[in-house]
Amino acid sequence: MLNAGLILGFLLGCSHADGEIVNMKIVEEPSNYGFNNYNVGVSNDEPKLKMRVKPSNFSGPPHLRNFENKCFEKQIVGYKYEFCPFSNVTQHEQSYRWNPFRGVLGVWQEWEIKDNKFVAMIMREGERCGDISRSTRVVFVCAETNEILNVTEYSKCNYQLQFATPYVCVDHSMLVYPHMSPTLRLKWDLLQGQYQREEITRKGYDKQLKKLFIEAGYCMSENVQQIIAKSAVEQEKMEEKEQKGEFDTLYQCKEEYQKLKKEVEGLRALMAVKNDEVPVPQPANAEPVHGAEPVHDAQPGHDAQPGHDAQPGHNAQPGHDTQPGHGAQPAHSNSTNV
């Protein structure tokens, strides 16, 4: 890459208006506008993204446990996406803008289930997007390798990620019923019989079935979803107040005071160690140490004055009598009186 400073110098200062060659000073300092923020791959200097909520526990087909503690990356049209199953989805803008976006698009919450199949992973409570939080729906596609195929934003701050994997290629691999406990399967059988005998409506059947999925840990109730969303907002407000030095309770204030007190004590201890290791420089006009004779460097042609540093250009002139109290003292000069 060409140095931006060099290019600018050649364009602006190579020759004079009259054709005269002029000397110019080239400052080899390239412009770094936006460059430090360019997200090329994974940078160790980048702060780790923080999830607003804790991911849900693992649930679903047991063979998908192979995805735990694994992440998959893909660059798509100026963005790098990272999908960590049963954890989160993140987006990193690959841009020269001064503030490229880096954020969580969703945290693992629950399964979307339709027709007795695990259809998609639902990731909610991502980075704030105005009055809402970002969310991602992860759908699975049969393929020979594990990889992100595509990511689309089908509505404002709501995304869909297509993930290819061989783990969904078998027809029954994503069925719900076989993976439920015997007790829940029995409840499902009884519910199915009630529906077939028309003892309950389709709406009632779906409602009761959803309760079984919640009991199995595959889905969340609306009440739990609201509690999680509310707690995330309250936590953000609390952190914002702490940054501003505002506290709602006396306990929070005391807790923060103790933290600051420990930090100050640590800094004082560090300064004490540094002061012991590094000698403190003495000022030029400091009083000599008691009992030590002051040392003066004798300069040729300079009469050393007691209590005064000899200044250049003040040599004794011939033909001038030395004034009492201003003569060179034997203990302080190597000059020979003629």
C-alpha cells in the first residue's frame, strides 16, 4: 500500500509554479483515518463482546451437543458473522468507517417447533436497536460440511441465518417426540387421543402441547421471556448509572466506595515502590548535606566566588584590584595568583 503522506507530498510540493524545482520535507506519517477500526479477521486488541443476557441451557436433539463450545465464521458482503450454537450470533462490520458496527445479533433462548420438528434456533436479546433488541432465527440445511450459508435481515434488526450441517440430513434427526422423556411422551399420547376424539379443539391442543415443550425445556413461556427482557434493560440502566456515579441504594454507594478505596490503596503502594526504586533528583540550589564539603569544578580563567557559580565571560581583568570579600579562596580554586 502506498504511503498517503508521500502521495500527498508529490501532488502538492514537487515543483514551483514557475517550473523551479524546490526542496520539500516529506513527513512519512500515513493517515490512519478509520484504519485502526478496520476489522480484518479477529483482532486480539478488540474488546470481547458482552451478552445482555445469559444463554439458555442446552436442549434439543442430543446429537447437536457436538456444536457446544464451537463457533463458525463467514464473511458476507462487508460483514463477518460468527455463529456459536447454543450461545450467540455476532456481526463484525468490515469497514473503514470510524465506528464500524460490532455487536451481538442474538443470544440462544429456545427452539421454534412446528409439526413435531425442531425448525429453528431462536436467538434473542442482542444489541439494542432503538426501542427493540436484535434477534436471529437460525435455520438448518442439510450439507456435507458445517458452515454458514447466508445471513439476511428480513425486517429491522431481525435476522435469519442459514446454517448447513450433516447433522440434519437424516429424516428423523430433528423430530421432537423421540427425544422427549417417557413421562412427557405419555402426556403427549393422552393429549393426542383427546384431540382425535374431539374432546379439545385444535387451539386447545396446540396450547397444551406448547406447555409440554416448555416443561421439556425446549421453549420459553411468554412470562419468562418478559422477565428476561426486563432484567436485561434494568441491568443496562444500573450499569449506566454506575458509570455516571449515580446509585439507587446506599449499599451500592458503599460497595463502589470500597472498590475505589482499594484502587487508591493499590496506587499508593505502587507509587511507594516506584519512589524507592528511582532516586528523586535534587534541585540545583539545594542545600548541601550536613558534614559534606561542597565541590566546585575549577574553570580556567574564572575566579570562583564563594556561594556563586562562575559564569562564562566574567574572567578577572588585569589591572583591577581584587575587592575584599570577592577574591578567590585557596580552598575553592586551583588558579595561581601572580
